Amino acid sequence: MIEINVSLFIQMANFLIFLFLMNFILYRPIRRIVAQRKKLISEKQEGIENLEAQAQAALLQYDRSLQEARRTGGQRIQELKAAGYEQEKELLRQSSEQTAATVQQLHEEIQKDIAVARNDLKQQVKSFSVDLAQKILGRTI
């Protein structure tokens, strides 16, 4: 059985002193370190959340910029295609006009050559007909 005497009070005093010393030497520094770690972890967690939010915002901005660049690029491509088609039409028109002018010039030259050739042939036909008539008739005409 437990006897209540002076040793019980000494043991209780020893326990309280030990508890006070343990609290002062061991528990308080450990609790302070745990609190500091907890604070550090919460700060780091907040920093991580902020960085994640910034990364998401940057990613959204990048996606918007990329879409805008693609849209602008598509519009620019269409504009350049339209300008190219217009330039192609102009070149074809100029080429067609040049070809028509060249054909007309060649046609005129051919007509002149034909006229010259007809005149030459008429002269030759006259001389051949006179020579032939002279040979057939046997006299000069």
C-alpha cells in the first residue's frame, strides 16, 4: 500500500522540478523549433501557391498570345495570298497584252511579207508568161 510521508512530498517536488527543467530545457526548444518549422512550411506553401498561380497566369497569357499570333499570322497569310493573286492577275494581263501585241505585230509583218511575195510572184508570173508565150508562139512579144 502507499504510505503518505515526507518521501512522497520529496518525490512530488522532484517530479515538479524535473517537469519544470524538462519543459525549460527540452520541451520549449522543441516546441519553438516545431513552431518555426510550421511557420516556414506555411510560408513556403504560400510561396508555392503564389508561384503556381503566377505560372497558371503566365501559361494563360502565353496561350492567349499564341492564339493571337496564330490568328494574326493566318490573316497575314490570307492578305499575302490575296496580294499574290492580284499580282498574278496583273502579270497575266500584262503578259496577255504583250502576247496580243506581239501576235498583232507578227500578223502585220506576215501580211507585209505576203504582199511583197505576191508582188514578186506577179512579176515572176508576168515574166514567165511572157517567156512561155514567146516559146509557144516562137516570136517575141
